[in-house]
Amino acid sequence: MKTERTIQQLIPAPLQSMGENRLRQPLPSAQLPYFDPFVLLHHSHSFLRDGENPNHAGVGPHPHRGFSPVTFVFKGGVRHRDSRGNDRSVYAGGTQWMNAGLGVMHSERPLAEELEIIQMWVNMPAARKKDQPTYYPLLKEETPSFVSEDGLVTVNVVSGELLGNQGPIPTFTPVNSATLSLKAGGNIYLPLPVSHNAFLYLLDGKLRVGEQTDVKPRHMVVLENDGEGITIEALDDTRLLLMTGEPIGEPIVAQGPFVMNSEIEVMEAYRDFRIGKMGILIEE
């Protein structure tokens, strides 16, 4: 009989301001500063203001180094541009996975009046933090899906392996990522690699995890490493993100748009950004 993981923490994600943007951030938080290899989770649900130019909305050109910023698009669409010449658009059901490596400038602009995304920061091992940047846009129709026999559960696999589906996006360390939608009454057992840290994040709806824990929307469910999987049941129509990852086990310093292994490396990243080593991105 397969053993079920228990819940380590339930972390709420209240709205907070970041510049002109309003978003939810359960990670990092006072309850969970870092969940190796996952550095940050931002859940953003925004609307263009009356008369607002989409080319001036979202997030303008900014640098990254040392990790993979990943954007899961749930509603609307995002146009990604970067200093390596990539210019791609991904709509609802798609994913943008960028490995910042030694440094890159990029922007993300909305393509619809309504935009709902989750952005994850996934750490990279020290040996790969100086790699050349890479970018992988994954469209909805390119994303492998598992649908339960009753049609109540859909699992879209972006990276790694889950329920017999292999995600198309390669990762530097083992990382499984999937978006799920469950209609009320849908339930499924999700096998999880025993060595992986794992969490769920509920965008909406209500979920029962295991036998008795009910989880409200906009909460992060952090699982213990004490079982082979988890059973979830939708009490309402529910959308969620599942991520599991093999811990890297290295020290990190996350500061501003950089995730490195030491304070000195962060200082070097700021210096390289200021002198243009991460490239230039000029939007028309």
C-alpha cells in the first residue's frame, strides 16, 4: 500500500503591493524563507486600466541571473522579449521557462485585458549559474495532459514526469511541474518522488488533501517528505499548481532579481548588470 504524504504547512497568500503591481506571495515568507529548489512564488491576477497601453503594462525590461524564472499562464497571454533576441507570446494554458544563467534582460507584457499568472523562481545549481541563458516557450497544445476516466480531473505536465506523461521542458535538476484543474467531486492520487520537496498552490476553489485537511483558495500546501504521493479531492471547481523538486543542497543568497550562492556573487551580478554585461533590451 502506498503511503500518503502529510502536510507540513499551510501558508496563506494575502495580497501585497510590489511597485505598481498587486500580487500574492506565499514564498518566500516568514513561515517559509526557502523551499529548495523553489525560491519564490508570485500569483498575479490583473486587469488593464481604462486606456492603459498593454505595451506599458506588466513588467518592463529587467535583469536576472542564477535561476530559472518560470511563468505559468492561466488567463490571458504574455509577450516575452529578452536581450538574446527571443520574442514570443504564450497564452492561457502555456508556460514560459527561462534559464537566466549568467545574466539576461527580459520583459513580460500582457496580451489581453485580463491576465492571471503564477511566476516561479526555480534555483539552479552553482555549476550552471554561469551557463548561457536559454528560453523555452511551451504552448497549451504542446503540453501533455492526463484526463481522469470520469473527466473531472485534468493534469497538464510541463516538466519532469507525472502520471505517465513527460513534460517537454528540460531542467538542470529534477523538477516536476504541472497545472491541474478539477471539477467538484474530482479526485486523484498523485505519485511524488520520495526524495523531492513538493507543494501545491490553490488559485481558487476548495480542495481536500489526504483524508481530512480542507484547503481554501490562495494557499500553499507544503508537504512533508514522508510518503510516496498524495490524494486530492475537489470540494469545488479548483485550479492549482503542483511542483516537486530534488533539493540542490547549496547555500543561496536571493537579492533583488538575482539568486546566487554568496553575497559577493550578488554584488558581481549588480556590477555586471550596470555595465551592460547582461545585454540590452529596447522595446519599440
